[in-house]
Amino acid sequence: MMSIIARCKYCGSIWVCWNWCHNFGGDRDALEKANPHIDPKELRNWGHECWRCESCHETYEKVKNGVPYWLLSLFWRWL
């Protein structure tokens, strides 16, 4: 069963700032040219950060059910 809110793949936290990085503004050609040492099939477009365990990770596709930054920052102040 899929979670309504995306979770950190390392610690399972919902305190994840999804889609903070869209590499090279979505210019796939520029991303591949800047990383000639990496197989283009291995390059990932999106970056994400977990505020609980401080891990950063990447995915190939944009996460559509994540918590937006503005909402995370609002609630994180109260924890």
C-alpha cells in the first residue's frame, strides 16, 4: 500500500523536503554533458532532503506526494 505522504527511504520519516533540486533546470542534455563519467541511464533529475536524519538522496522522477518546503518549515519550528 502506497503512503499518502512520501517518506525518507533511509529512516521512514515524513519530514522530507521533496523536489528541492531539479538538476540543471530540467535540461537533460546539460546534465549529461556535465557528467560524462556517469552513464546517462544512471543520472537522476531530482534531489530530496530528509530533515530528520539529514540524508540527501535522488530519484529519477519528481515525487508527487511529498511535503512542500513551506509547510515543513512551518511545522519544524514547533518540534
